Amino acid sequence: MAIDLAALEQAIKAAIPVTHLEIEDQSSGCGENYAVLIVSEAFVGKTTLARHRMINELLKDQIAQMHAFSQKTYTPAQYAQLTKS
């Protein structure tokens, strides 16, 4: 069963405070391969592994229905550095 992009967005936003969120369906619209970029204060003080485990846990039901899932997780300060011109 394919995962709806709006449902994925809602699940993320309901679980953690999100400053910025990008969700890309990389499966040409069939909903089986998603890449997400999440910026949240919830990641402050956590390692990348801890952040990914947190997201994997909160989206475990959705991820189980996907073929592939990738994520990038940043604190607001890290994201600000990345997007600096």
C-alpha cells in the first residue's frame, strides 16, 4: 500500500515541532520511496544516529509500507548554516 505524502507530513508534524520540512516522493508518484529533510528543535543535543532513530520510530508504520526511505535531520542552527549564502 502506497503512503500518501500528506499523511507522512501530518505524522511528522504531529510528533515533533518542525521548523522546516521537505518531503520528496522519489518514486514518480507511487508513494513507495520518500526522502525527507526535517529541521526541528527536537534534534538539539542529539547525534545524527539518535535523530534518525527517533524519526524511524515515529514513522515505523509508514516506513514498513515503503520500498525506500531516506532522511536528513538538522537543528535550526545547522540548517541556517547550510542555507547561508
